[in-house]
Amino acid sequence: MSVNSYAETLSSNLVLSETEKQSIRTSISTLRSRLSAYFEDIEEMFEFGSYTRGTILPRKADSNSDIDFMIVFKNGSAYKPQTHLNRLKKFAEKYYSTSEIFQSSPTIVLSLNHIKFELLPAYSENLLWTKSYYIPAPQNVYEEWILTKPNEFNTALTNKNVNENSKIKPMIRLAKYWNARQNHLYASYLLEEYIVNKSYGYYTSSVFDYFAEFALSLPTGHLNQTDRTKVESLQNNIAEIKNLRTQGYESSAEEKLKKLLPTV
């Protein structure tokens, strides 16, 4: 095996298995049914985020992996966001009494054995023939609503992946795996956003090439010194791997990559 083939194989192993996918589909179906039975004022509900983009990691690679699930309430704007968060918490406590349930950021986290759900309240408006969604605004401690476009980034990521020869999604999984092993230095969504907005070299071709470019350009200005050291270690390892390959030591380079990103 080579550096390139190991990176490709590892990225493939970071895709949800069919068993995990089926478990998640079953959980989503049950959640939808219970939400419909409990609430009379739901306009619509749907998954969004990394699960819909195909960049979610299995729990074996990231214990924090979750499904973002939006619940759009009729006349939702008539209430403060925290009111709906409290309602979702009571719902979760009724139907999932043995599961861990808590509020985190502007969501209610429902932690099941195989996956976490982040339940996000919202309301919608039709503006200029376009449906707009509003979710709790964190900066106002969930007392106000803020506009969001939950699936707009999906299109940007898909386009980027197509334009970069289908290497972006596999590389994102490697990047998120490294990030999870570092106790999440970067928020997962912001990491994906950075990767999609980044420009890559003309001769970048393999998944490892893309991962290397990502790693060597990671911003660290917002990190504390301890976390900056972790990024510097990543960058030094990538530089050494590239140097070993240039000198013809492919096996040594592969072993170093395996230590950096172990098999799952």
C-alpha cells in the first residue's frame, strides 16, 4: 500500500456502514412519528448538516457525531426561541426518558446508543418566492431569531466536490477524523466551510494531496498555544511525509501517515 491508497482506504472506512445507516433511518422515522404525535403545530421537519452532505463520521471515529434535525413550527415567530427549546426538551423527556437529554447551543441534544440528534426549533416565511427559515440566535441567548439557509451549503460542497474530481468529501472525512482525535479544535461545520472555500493547487490530485494542502494552511490565530502546538505537529508530520515521498521512501511515509491517522 502507498500513502495515496492508505488515505483513500481510510476515508472509505470513515463512511457510515449500511447497518449504521439503517439504524439511523429507523431512529429518524421513529422521531418523526413521535414528534407528529406530540405536537399539533409542526409545519415540517427535516434532517440537514453533515448527515445530508455525506460527511458525517461513524461513532467509532467520532463519538460526537450527530444528526441535525430541524422542527419548523407554525406561527413559531409568536414565541421566543427558548419557549420552543423548552417544548422540545419536554417532548424528548417523555419519549426518550432513558436517554441523555440536554440543551447545547441553540439545540436540544438527544443522545441515543448509536447516534445523537440535535433538535433545532425554527419557523419559516415565504419571501420573494423563496422559503426562508429562522432559528434561535446564539448571540442573544435564544431570545431572538436569526435567518438561516440550512441546505445552501450542501450545494456549495457538492459543486466543490465535483470541480475537484470527487476528492473533497473523502478529504473532509480525513480532516474531521483528525479534528476529532484532537478533541475538536475546530467546529465541524466551520472546518467543512473552510475546506470548501479554500483554493487548491493545479496539480493536487489525490485525497492525500488535498489533505496535505488543507493541513499546511490551517488557520491558528484563534487557538490557544496548546492547540496551536497540535496543529503545528500535524503540519510537521505532513511536511515529513511529503519529504520522505520525495526521497523515495514511500513505505516510511505511509507508516508515518498511519501513526497520524490510525486505521479505524
